[in-house]
Amino acid sequence: MKSINNNNNILVFVYLFGFFSLFLYNINNLFYNLNYFNIILSLIVFFIFLNFFFKFITTLLTNNLIFILIIMLSSFICFFTNNIIIFYFSYELSILPILFLLLNNSPYSERYLAAWYLLGYVSFTSFPLVLSLIFLLFTNNNEFININFNNIIISSILFILFIIKIPLFPFHNWGPIVHAEANTLVSILLSGFIMKLGINGIFKFCENLTFYLENFIIIVFISSIFFLIVTFFEIDIKRWLAYLSLAHITISAIGFYTCENDNFIVVSLFCLGHGFSAASLFFLFEYIYNLVGSRNWLILLINNNFNVLFKIILVLNFLTLISFPLSLQFLSEVEIILNGCSNIIILSIFLIYSIFSSTFPLIILSLILCRNVYCSFNISQINNNFVYSCITLSLMGTLGGYLL
């Protein structure tokens, strides 16, 4: 009976995916605009789908699979659309199913608090966003996105609304809370590509504004140092990774400020590496939690009798996390900072950021690799799908620079 239900889930997913794919193909010429920035961001959705689809499809209900399909397809539409109305609905539709998955699938008791945080920020941004987009509709006299409009007030409002979804300082509070209380699937979707929708919104509507926000960009960059310091004292592995993710994603904001418009592809490449790294690590931490039974770093460092294969997977994932040379994140960060090297403040902050962002992950990795304490769990519980998913995403993030 269970195998029959799983087969039905797969059929429902495939049929719906095929239907929406045909629908998108038919309206592509009317409402969609292909460019390298959007294509690279959409690759995150595609590879996460390939790597985690068969793992989660056998354990989730059909209703949940439909929600996941809605999230992925609405994200694709949001990345590629050139229509203001379609952008708004796909942008909002990508986040609302996350709320259902958080409440329905999370095993943690504080998921309702996390849901209130998420719902509060969604409600706070939705109404101003629709008003701002309606204003643009009347200003442009058409439904299509025009990046050359010069209304600083509307651009500033949209910029604030989009950084809430990334999220950047000072609207970052909901990120670690939701990640800590959500199940792994929600964390993968959020850190993998949902937060990149805010970056996509900045690219579509606010790319000409970031040059005027030097002081705010510097404050955001300084906040990343604060997030990295917090990781030194955070013992919950999911909250630890959430704060690291918040610190790293601020590089995208720096990229919008330092790079020229025709070089924004560097920002999308950084987001691609960040999406691979975060998704793979959340998946990895789920398996560690299932093996050890705890998300506490202190307990994990004691019970770390991992075999060689598992340690290789750990090393690959941590290399993507610290922007190891020739990884996608490393090359993107270098290009972004080279474009902003004339600004001594940003260059100084980046030097501090580079030290802090690699120090604690390397300490954790060294403790895991060097300690060899006997524990009761069996590492053979790891299945082939876990090995394939983690190695594939971490290799794409670590060795992605060789493919450029």
C-alpha cells in the first residue's frame, strides 16, 4: 500500500509539472525575459529539485508535494517574468506554501512561534509591495518591468521590501527562528532559492538605486561581522548555519553596489554557490541529527565516529561554506571586492569578514576530523541518495570555478 501511494505521488508531481511546463512554454514570448542573471538563479531550483526530489517524494503526502511544486514553479516564474502582475503573484505564491509546510511538517514545538514571525513579515511586505507595483503600472503605462524608472521613493520602498525576504539587517530576525523550528525541507527551500527571490527583485527594480545607498550597504556589511561573531557562541547547528548564511548573503548586496550593471552576473554566480552550499549543509545536518539524536555542537563533537566517506563529504561541504579558492563563492567574492577595492571601508570590512567567515567552520571541521571518540550509532545508516545529493551539490559549489 505504501509503494502504491508513493507511485501516485510521483505521478501527480510529474503530471502537474508537465502541465505547468507547457503553460509556461506557450506564454514565454509574451511575458518572459531570459538573461544570464535569471538563468543562473533558476539553476539553484533545478539542481535542488534533481538532488532532493526522490528523497522527499517517498516520505511526503501528495498535498505537500503539490505545495512544493507550487513553490518551485512560482520561483521559476518569478525569476524569468518581465510582467509586473505576474511577478507579484509568483513572488507571494512562492512564500505562502512555506508557511503551510512549516506548520504541517515541522517536528518542533516552537514552530507556531516561527510561523508567526514568518507570517508577520509576509503580511508586512505584501500590502506595500502591491501598492508600489500598482504605482509602477500607472507610471509606466504598461505591465512590463522598466528598470530605468527614476522614482527614488518607490525604488527605496521596493528595496526595503525585497531585503526583508533575503533577509538583510535589520530585518533578519525571522531567518534563524524559522530555520531552527522548520524541518529540513523548509530550510533547504528557504536558504536554497526562496531568499534569492529578494535578490531577483532588487535586480529587476532597484539595480540603479544601490549606488546611492553606500552608507546602508556598509552598515549591512558590518552586520555580517556581527552574525559571524554570533556563530562562535551558537551551539544549535541549524541556527549556526542560518547565521552563517545571513552573513554570507550580504556579499550579494555588496555586489550590487560595487559592480556595474553589465557585471551583475557575478552576484548571481555567488548566489548559485551559496544556494548549493546551504542546501547541501542543511541536508547533511539532518542526517547527523538522525544519527546522533541532537543538534548540539558539543554533543556532535563528542559523538563523531564517522567513517572516511562521511568525513570526505564533510570536508567538501565545509569547503563550499568557507569559499575555498576556485569555488563559485570564492571567485565571485574576489570579483566583487576587486570592483570595490577603491573603497577602503568596504575593503577593510571584507578582510575582517574573510577571517571570521572561515575561522569557526575550520575549527569545527578540525575537531570533527581529529577527534575519534567511540559512539553507539552506526554510520552505515547513510543511504546512497544522501551520498549522491551532498557530494553533487558540494562539488558543484567547490569546483564550480573550474567550469567558468
